[in-house]
Amino acid sequence: MFNKVMIGIDEHEGGRDAIALARQLVSDDGELSLAYVHGGFPLVGRGSNADFEAGERDRAETLLSSAAAGSGIETTRCIGSTSVGRGLHELAEANGADLLVIGSTRRGLLGRVLVGDDTRHALDGAPCAVAVAPAGYAQHPTPFTEIGVAYNGSVESKHALQVARALAADRHAKVSAFEAVTLPDCMYVPDYMYTGIGVAIPVTPDADVDAARARIEDLRDVEAHAAFGDPAEELAVYSASLDLLVVGSRDFGPIGRLMHGSTTHRLARLARCPLLVLTRAARAGDTVSPNHDDRHALAAGA
């Protein structure tokens, strides 16, 4: 499925989790490579000079050599950058990677505020698809028997379904899809929604959930799921029954993320299975092979 897979490693367990997930996603004749982003640029409180930058690169190469010896992956790449996400993006683009695999963040909320979130930065603006391995995945990697899709009828979700079908065909796995139903952006209470003109309308999310489930059932060969609630939280619950969750990213940009929030960012922390995020760049350079039986996907407009 993915032919050139780059694995972002760190000095913690996240690198091992990412390696385990990459082995599940790479095609039989695909190439795996290890990537590490070191400082090598001015850092607050540490200064920067030629000796410092050389030391950072030496430390990176030592870490990569150790990871290569332990994993059997011979190709390694490192780069200096002030941002782990930016460095990984530059390496992925320079080497034509079609998938970047990373481990999930282990920092708490305070840590994310103070020192940033490498996982979030790696997701933002990535030049290819990004897969996120949950914490501890290396200890219990499982074959893909059910692949789920976050689906809402958008172009992004249709592409996610197409990719999920291709992955499932390779692995003889089942495909399911889930839609989270939410209320319009207006004031509401559990039993009534107010229109703003003084008229209270009964809120009936059950009917919307049934309609969402019916839309997915119309896709055929896809097990349908739907629920009412916050998309990230409902998708996280759904992910507990999956071996992989595939989502499309709208890639709003910084202002859009501030205004709309990011279901993808939250899922990277909440998902209970590996997460495959198909960025806008991944859709533009789609590597899904037409050799798979995708007649149903085409009929569904994927």
C-alpha cells in the first residue's frame, strides 16, 4: 500500500511504537527508513556554535545507528531543525516518502503548552499521509482484521474510505465506517433547541443518527456505525474495536484550527488504535492502486 515509509524516532518508546506500526503499513516490496530531527540550530538557553551543532549531529547518528541495529532497518536520515515537525516534513519531502509514521505524544497538557507537541506539529502541513502509533503499540502489535473510517460524506472521508478498502483488500480485513452526528451551531438544551426567534424545537438526534447510519449502509460492503456526540470523543470510543482508524484531514491551517478545533489532533491523543491521517497532500498524490476491486468505492463516489 505504502511504498516509501519514513519513521520518525525519538529517544523514548514512541520510536519503537512507530517502527512496529510502519511494518504493518508498508507494502511487501516497500522501503522503510528511520528519521531523527536534532537541534543543530540556536536553542534558547543553550547557545549555538559549530561544536554544539556537530555534537547534536553526532548524538543523532549514534541514536539512529542503535535504532537501526535493533530494528534491522538500514536506511537512516537525520536533519537539524528548530521544530521536529518541520524537520520530519523536510526529510519526507526530500526523500519522496508517501507515509510518515510517528509515535503519540506522552506529554500531559502542561507539557504541551510549555514545550510543544511534536505529534501535533508532525500532523500539521505534512507532505504525505501520517500514521500515529498509540503508546505501547510495540508491545502488542496486532494484524489488521478491522479497519475503520471516519465518514461524513465529504471528499476527505470518501478518500479515506477508498484507502481503507485498499488496505483491507491486501490484508483480508473487514471495513467499517462511523459518522458522529452533532447539532447545528446554535443554543440548545437536552430536550429543546432554540431557533433564536423564541420558538423551541424538540431535538431528535436519534433520527439524524439513523439517517447517518443509512447513508453508510448505502455504500455497501461497509459495516455502518453512527452516534450522537462530540466527533473526537465518539471516534475514540469507536476506535477501541478497530485495528486501524483512517481519517481525512481538512487541513484548515492555523487560523482554521483555532476557530474550528481539530478532531485529528484530539484523536492523536485519544484514539485507542493506530491512526492513519490522510492529509490534503496525500490526496493529491494518492497512491491507492486501481488494481484493487474498488467498484463499490467508485459507486459511492470515493
